[in-house]
Amino acid sequence: MTQAAYCLFETPLGTCGIAWKEQETPRISPVVTFFQLPEATRSLTDTRIAGSSGGRKARVPPPRIAGIIKKVQKHFHGDVQDFLDIVVDLDGAGPFARQVYEAVRKIPAGRTMTYGELAADMNRPTASRAVGQALGRNPIPLIIPCHRVLASGKKPGGFSAHGGLETKAKMLEIEGATIGLRQAGDPLGRI
């Protein structure tokens, strides 16, 4: 029987959480089931990942998960990483959502696509709204990089993580891509 577990870790954006399933066979690496971007507090991040994963809190993650944590930390420090080699568990997602998540994982860091472009690439040109809905339920943001998908006209669109569009903009900026969130008349050019 597989067991679910999770842990919290620090990044420049705040406390993140990662959850995984430990496999029955020790030779098989654990698979990532959830990823939690920072909430307003560490406690809220803990509550969210605990509820989403249904797992126990681990004091020390297994080596493969520890390696993923290091990659995430490097990424948020500006050393952009590729997360395609990370095995994810999408058992709770339907067939269309899985197709969306697989397509999004192919968008390289520093690049963006619109919901419509992604739908067209999936041979579902009228499904841009459904693509957005699937991305809004993405259980593994960053590793499934939903932040790289924008609304038509390259407008920011939505982002369901704490901090919303500001968090999305920060994540894109780390990767060398930007979106127009700056307010006219803001002398500091804040996002």
C-alpha cells in the first residue's frame, strides 16, 4: 500500500509544500501528488498541503523528493530549472485535464502561451475556457507550469495561488518572461 506524505520548505517566495506517494517497492521513486505555492503564512501553507495531500507530515523527505526541493529552491533563486523529469501522479484528474497538464509541461521556462494557443495545440481550438478551468485546478503548480499560460492578447489571465497575478508575475519574471501588470502612474513600477 502506498502512503502519502508531505513536507514544507523555504524559498525566496515563501514557504512551499510538496506531497508525494511513497511506493510499495523501495526501488521505485516516490511520485509528486501536490505542490503548494506559498500562502500568507507558513501555517496556512501547512494547512493547505495537509488537506490537499491527505498525507502525514514527514520530518525528512526521501532523497528523490529532497532533490526536487533543491531544484525548486534553485529555481526561485533565479537558477531556472527544468522539471520535466519529475514523475507526477495525476490520478485525480480527468482525461482532458491530464492532456492539458501534459501540454503545459512542454512550455519551456521563459516562454508563454495563451489559453487559446494551448487549446489549438491540443487540437481542441474551441476549448480555451476548459483549458483555463483545468489549469485553475492544477494540483502541482510550477512542476506543471500553469503560470506560463496567459489570456488572449497576452494579458495575465488568472492565477489561483495566494497573491494571484502578482505571484504569477514573479514566477514569470524569475524565468525571464514578463506580463503587463504594472499600473499606469505607479512611480515605483511595482507589480
